[in-house]
Amino acid sequence: MTLPSPSVRGKSTPPGVLELFASCLGLHSNSPQDGYTRINWRDSLPRAERVRVRRHTCDCQPIVYELCQAGGLLFVRRLYRSDAVLVQESDWTRAPQAEQLWTQILMGQAR
């Protein structure tokens, strides 16, 4: 992937940013938008023997989101990494509701 030079983009780019973009290929969620929906995050509990991660955001950020599937339901898992890793989950729902929540998170419409 070739990125335009900083002069073509019209702004001065800090050193290393273009290299980060070139090496960071995962999904990134947008910043929270005005009036975003607050998600009722709950502590993660072992509810299923196996959980499949269907999609995830890039792990270059301190907060990583995962769209997960288990037991026929989907949910979004949030991993907040600071001194330790805090793992929280959204409500477990049917696919259409979880997919909509995932999209809202990516677009900055929910947090």
C-alpha cells in the first residue's frame, strides 16, 4: 500500500505516522461522535465453553473491540489495556442486533 506524501495530503505529518499507518492494517474505530450511545458493559463471565472471535479492531490501541459468537448468540467484547487487562462484554443478542452494535462502535456512534 502506498500512501501519499505529507505535502500531497496538505498537512504536516509527524515523523513515524506514515510508517504506523503502513504497518497497521487492522480495523480502527472512529472517535466517539457527539451524542453517542453508551453501552452497558458487563464484566466478562465464562458463559460458553468456546467463543469465536468473528472480527476485531487493531491492537495498536489501548482499547480493542471483538465481535464474538458463542452458543448461537453474538456480543461485543471490549479489552481495555492499561496496567492490567479489563475484559468486558455487551449484552449477548441475536446476530442483527450485535452486528448493528459492532457497526455503531466502528463508526463512533456507541461506546
